[in-house]
Amino acid sequence: MSGDNATTIVAAIIALVMTALPGPASAQEYPSRPIMLTVAYSPGGATDLQARIVSQPAADRDYFGRPMIIVNKPGAGGKVAWSWFASRAQKTGYEVAVYNLPHVLAQSIALNADYGLDTLEPIANFGADPAVLAVSRDSSIETVEDFIAHAKQNPGAVTISGAGLYVGHHIALLQLERAAEIDLTYVPYPGAVPALTSLIGGQVQASFNNLSDAYRSRDRLKILAVADLDRDAAFLPNVPTFLERGIDIDDSSVNFRGFMVPRGTPAEVTDVLAERLPAMFHDEGVLRRMREGGASMRIMGREEVQTLWQRHQAALEALLADLGE
């Protein structure tokens, strides 16, 4: 049996068992069983790895006293999982999902997806992962200026991978095309790992990928620029931002990660999650393992993260309209 089939079977069994069990009667009883945590990307990518790190202490009595069981539902840059979660996940607190911003909101705007602010409720944020532009180690391109010059000499011929449509990687690419007045060919993959593998394997010429994934593979890459307001002083201090190079790309593509529930989940349950998730994210073991994995933490509580979603909704509506999407 393949690993993918085994994962599918396990997920089906978990879902069947959870369907048969009653929802929580009160906040005092929640949770009384494991919590299923849906991840919209492939195993081994930044979202998956970080979700496993931050959720590992869940079974500790200081947090939830029950484990969180991760189920991967990759496909279409998150659309497969988030469509399922918004329409079919139980509103009991026993089905939680990892969100990726701007992905989830950009897709709801550009693709008319059936998920977004009306159907999803963000509870807490744990990380922020900027997009970086990278080429393979053996590429003749050394700088972002080299890359732009090559793209101008070969309009539409330069292939660049990313983890799906209207994810942070795609947003960064759209911004680069506009700012540098170049035409690139975007090749979407179902997750960051296959997108990065396609670059390392020579299937594409460049990639927009997560800083954390690129950092782990930095010996096989040339990381040219970071799509953020400031350099990453902790992990890539020598890599400039696009802004430093005079290229107008802000932080709209930074990948914020956190936990959400379907709207309609009882307030007594979301209150428990809003209290305990940030505490779990601050766990010393979580902070250490995230730091060792090259992942930046940016912990926000419920009010702050809901404000973040509202701000990104407005910014992305303006950006995508301006780009003619």
C-alpha cells in the first residue's frame, strides 16, 4: 500500500469515528477526544512541518489534554482542503484547520472560492513566512537584476514554480511582473515541496517559495531576494529585499499561518481555543524547534488575527483589481 493511500484510509477512519461521536456539551468538557487538524498542503512542506511542531504539545494538560491529529488534504494551492473545510467540516471544535494568508483570501477573491471571511473564523496565528525568489545553485543568474534582465530578453519563456494559484508565491510573482515590467510563465504545484523540487530537478528555471523551505535547501539554491519589508536577520541576513533593489514588492505575499474553525462553531468552544492556542504556540519546545527549522514565529491572538484578515482582504481586493485579475 502506498503512503498516500494509507494516509487517505487513516483520515477516513478518523473522520468516521469523529462523526459518530457527539459534540462537546460545554467548555468544561472540551476537548474530550482528539482534535483533527487539516493541513491544505503536502507532507514535508513548511506548512505541514510547522503545523506538526506547534500542535505537538496539544496533549499536554497545560494546553488541551488531547492530541491533534494532522490530516493532509493537498491540491490547488489549498483550494481542495479549504473548500471541504468551509462546507463540510463539523462545527464542534473537533475539526480545526491551518490557514495560509494571503492564500485563503486571495483565492476567495480571484477564484470566487466558496470560503473566506464569511465561512471561516481565524482563532490564532503562529508564524509568518515571506516568499523568496530562488534559482538553482548551478544557474548563471547571480542577482535579482540578472533575473529581470534574463526575463526581459526572453519574454514569457522563463518558467517559475510556486505552490498553487493565488497563494503567496503567486501574489509575489504578479507583483514582480508588474514592478519589473516582465512576463513570466507561472507553473503551479500542489505544495511548496514539489515546487521547490521542480527547481532543484531542473523542471523550471526559478521558484517563488517559502523562506523556511528555501532556507532548509539553501545549499542547493541561490536565494536572490525576499518579498518583505525587511531582511530576515535571523536566517537570511545577506539576502536583500526586493525593495532594497528598487523593486516595488511589499509584504502582501508574506505567508501568515494559524488555526481557524468553520464559522458557526459554538462560542464556548472558540473561547477555549482562543485562550489555549497562543499559550501552546509560546511553549518553549515549540519556539526552539521552530527556530531550529528556520521558521519565524509571529504569534497573534484572536482579535489581532481577525484584524489581520480584514486588512489583507482590503489590500488584496485592491491589488488583484489593479493587476486586472
